[in-house]
Amino acid sequence: MNNKIKLARQSNMMTQEELARKINVTRQTVGLIEKGEFNPSLKICIAIAKALGKTLDELFWEE
């Protein structure tokens, strides 16, 4: 799941810092989310999806 966020961020040519600024969290929080060490709130999940131009399913749905 979390690698989907990292891959989407990288495909948008965005750094962790840039994504963090867009979703109003710290860079460290983005790193922890990508590593699966932080479970983001629904509000943060929606912000990430909007910032990366993806749906919640594309980023967070586990197959």
C-alpha cells in the first residue's frame, strides 16, 4: 500500500517536502506514511490523493 504513495509521488516528480507542504504535514510524516509506520487519518488520505491526482482506491486499496 505505502509504496503506491511513494510511486505516485515520484511519478509526479514531487519530493516528500513538496507533498508535505501541499497536504499540510511535515516531511517526516510523509516519510513515515510511505514506510508504513504511520497510519494517516482519512483527512490526510484524501489530501494525499488530491495532491497526487489519484483516487483513494488507487493509493490505499489493498489487493
